[in-house]
Amino acid sequence: MNKLFNYDKAVNSLLYALQKLGGRTDMHKLCKILYFADQRHLSQYGRSITGDTYIAMQFGPVPSCVDDILKALRGDSFFSASKEIEPLRRCLAFENRFNIHALKAPDTDELSGTDISCLDYAIDICKDKNFQQLTEYSHGPAWNNTQRDRAISVKDILREAGDDESYVEYIADNIKLKSAFL
């Protein structure tokens, strides 16, 4: 289990992105928006928005916990029948296997100003890209340096963002330390 994952920020980030995209989009685009928003926030502010771990999947980085949550919501998980998924059913709904729409507005009190700024940045770079373009765009050095179906290192995510090695080490050490105390 990812100790740093913040469920409320993740769900409200999804709702925020959906709101900005007209209320609906596909799961692939949402995952890429979260990746680029988390990458930028990690690089600029030393923490990700969601705290999720990104997995190097065939079509690019995928936020592991968010992916699990969405699969449960879609009905593709052992946890789909769990009572814990019920509050999420009041927030998000699948139109088909891949397209999601928002059932409510995000609670922006759950998101900081810097969270929103980085989400806006990611939405702006992803909104007009199709599936193939987003896949290619997200196949950067961090994805390329990672074996498929394995976690992408925070260090590689930061290096991909252009951060220097001393900053990369500093942030990675801080995340490891924070995780140890949770």
C-alpha cells in the first residue's frame, strides 16, 4: 500500500480535471493529466499532488492507486462490491469501459493553489491530444528507464522534468523519510 497516497486530493483532482474538460473524458487522458500535474508539482514544490506511485504501463505512466480505484468503480475489481466504493459512485461514473463523467463538482478546498496551478498546466498540455499523441508524449525518459509494469522512480520523474541531480536526491530522500514515518 502506498502510504503517501492522498485519496481526497486524488478524487478531487480527477473531478477538477473533468470539470475543466467539460465534465467527461477518458481514463487514459485523466491518468496522463495526473502524471504531468504530479511531475510538475513534485519538481516545483517537492511533493506530488496525489502521492500516487506511477507504473510504466504499455501506454505510458499510470497512477497505481487511482487506477485501482477507477477499476473498482468500473466493476473490474474484487473491491467493486465494497461499501468503501459507494461514496465514489456519487462523484464519478463510467459511460462505457473507458469514458468517465463527473457527477459533482470538485471540492477545491481539498486542493491547494499550487495543486490547481499544476493541474491547469497538465490539463492544458493534454486536453487537445488524442490517445496516440498522449501515449507518445508520456513515453519520456522516466517511462523509458523503467521496466514495463514496474514503478517509475521519483528520481526519474524529476530528471525527466529537468531537475538537477542534487535536487533529485534531496526530494527522493525527503519522500523516503516521510514515508518511513507514516
